[in-house]
Amino acid sequence: MSSTGPKQAIYASLAEVAQALGHPHRLELLEHLAQGVRSVEDLSARAHLS
């Protein structure tokens, strides 16, 4: 079995996404964005970020 098959490529891509979202602040921002379009200022205020 090849370790670079299609499933391995999918797993690698998913790992990259998980790493990009792997910080609590990023997940919080994503939650706010999922609720609708937000300005940077609004996101900053909602997430209590400067």
C-alpha cells in the first residue's frame, strides 16, 4: 500500500486546515464569521482582541 495515495493527500490537507485553526482565538473568530458578515473592528470587539 502506498503512503502517498489519495487518502494520504486528503489527510495531509485536513491536517493543514486543522493546524491553521488550531488556536482558540482563530476558532472564536470562525464562530463569529459563521454567524454572518462581520467587519474587522466588529470581530476584534466580539473576540476581545486588540
